[in-house]
Amino acid sequence: MTARLLFLFAALLLAACAQTPPLRGTGDLGLIVERASGRVAIVDTTAKSVLARVEGLGDLSHASAVFSRDGRYAYVFGRDGGLTKVDLLLAKIEKRIMQAGNSIGGAISQDGRIVVAQNYQPGGIKAFDAQTLEPLSEVSANSKVVGLADLPGNRFAYALFDVGEIWITDLSDPRRPKTQKFPAGSQPYDGLVTPDGRHYLAGLFGEDGVALLDTWQTEGGARKILENYGKGQEKLPVYKMPHLRGWAVAGRNAWLPAIGRHEVLLVDTATWRETGRVQVKGQPVFVMAQPDGRQVWVNFAFPDNGWVQVIDTLTGKIVQTLQPGKAVLHMEFTPRGEHVWLSARDDNTVSIVDTRTFARVATLPAQSPSGIFFTSRAARTGF
């Protein structure tokens, strides 16, 4: 009888083990947004492969994602106002809520306990418990919110497109938010925070210039930099709004897209004065620095959105021009920057390119891929 019980116990144990995924870390995981099908592909950046796909995330046009501190969960912000918590290890939706009518992205707090969504309709931001997605608080605004970024101290900086302001909300007590407001300029369209979490920059669409706020010394308010950078030049039609959310700080310079111009602007982050310009192939959308800051990669708006150019940050010269596919929407570097992944929406592919040789090392199929997000973002301020 005892032998029989032991046999049954062993059989149950083996069956349980067979259903348990093998142990693995999450540091080389990520996801690709497949916008047309409302799903994400979970990827392994070491194996350069797709591990699984998760369906049912709603409208993922302009979707973005942030990650839990342990890199296990992705919080995906959909355009339809959906906020979806995805378990990367089990490849399933942990929880999904509808939090707004029209959303444009989000951020996660320094301590990883609060997820915040920025919304177009209704305007303002909403804070949620990262564990349960329980609503914690809301900061209403009569404006579309853009450029949401986390700051040290569980604070969040963001810009209000319609009223031309930068707000900083302190969520150290997430049920009692405290908000500071600063005039910024006409129609801020996106924002970024510097890697040290000190300076918040909001690009301005309604005028030439960038609003800069020192979040360590907010009593001085926001000030303008790069004022009149297009003075005397005819503005071109803007086919796609540039993005600032990826870090574009390499060495002591910030590399910023010029609105409606075929230029990348260089700003010294010590003086916040323009130090140069790089002529590029089209209107830049993403201007992203490699993790080591050695190169800056640029993609473009239509009709040049099949091209990518690489700028050497020592010389300020373009060192490579690539055509990785049709409609290149996003780029993401592996944690130490040896590869960059590029989504080509109209080719239904993601290309993986060696950043030293510029050779394509792999191509993955993906349906209308847009954003690519790796778990290494979990440890970086502003991502």
C-alpha cells in the first residue's frame, strides 16, 4: 500500500512539473506591439526569437508599455483607453481594465508601485495600483496630456497640449496627489526627462523652441531653449509628430528632432545652448541614443519613413544610412546596445541590426509591428 501511494505521489509530482514552465529570468525579454491585430509578441533578445503571442489587448495604435521592477509584467497602454497587465513568463493577460476613452501612454513610479496613464479623453492622468490595477487617484485637466515621464520621489512630469503648461504631480501619497503647474509655451507635443531625472524637456509644436524645467529647482519655473531655431526658414508640412520619449542624451549633448525640418538639433546639457545641427534625410521622428551614447539613430516621417540614419556622436557626422523596410515606426536597443531592433510596419517584419557592423543579423515576422519595448526599461528613469 505504501509503495502504491509513493508511486501515485511521484506520478502527480511529475505531472505538475510537466505543466510548469522552465525557470528563467526576464532580463532579455520584451514585447513587440502588433497594432493591427490587437496583440503583442513576447520576444527573447538573446535567442532573437518570438516566444509567444498574447491576444485581446484592444486598439493598439500608438500603444506603449512600461515594466514592473522584476521585469515579469508589462503594462500596455492602448489607444482605446485600455490598460493591460501582461505576464511575460506565462504569456497571458493578468488583468485588463478600460480606464479612459482615448489614451496616449503611461509611466511607472520609481518604486514600481504606481502605474500612471496619460489621457486625451478625458484629459488628465490616472494612477493605479501596479499589483491590482485598482484606481488610486486622478488629476483632471481640460487638455490632452502628453510626454508623461516618471521622476525620482514617485513624481510624474507631463505636458498639457491645449493649455501650454508643464505639470508635476507628486504621488508619494498616491491617494492624495499634489500638483505644481508651470507655463511652458504653445502646444507642447511630447516630453522627456534626462537620465538623471533632473531636467524635463517638452517640445513645442506651436512655436519654435523647447520648454525646460529643472525639477530640482522648480521655483524658477520653465524656461525656453532653442527659441526661434527655424527663424528665416520656411516650415514644411508635418506628416508625423516627433517623439521625445526615448532618451536622446549622449555624453553632454541632447539630440532633439526639429519640428518640420530635416534637422537634428544638438544642445549642451550643461548650458542648454544649441551647439550644432545635423542635416538628415527627412523629418526626424525618433532620435535615440545607444545605451553607451556612441551613436544616435534617427528614423523619419513619411515619405522618408523607410530610412534610418546613424550619427556618430563624436564627429556629428552621419556614418550610415539604412533601409530596413517600409514604414519604420520604432527602434529599441538591447540592454547593452549591441543590437537594435527596428519595426517595419508595412513589411510585417522586425529587423535586428548589429550596431557595430550595421549588418542585419535576423528578421522576425510580425503583423504590422509598431512599438518595441524591452524589460531593461524597468531599471531606467523616464522609460
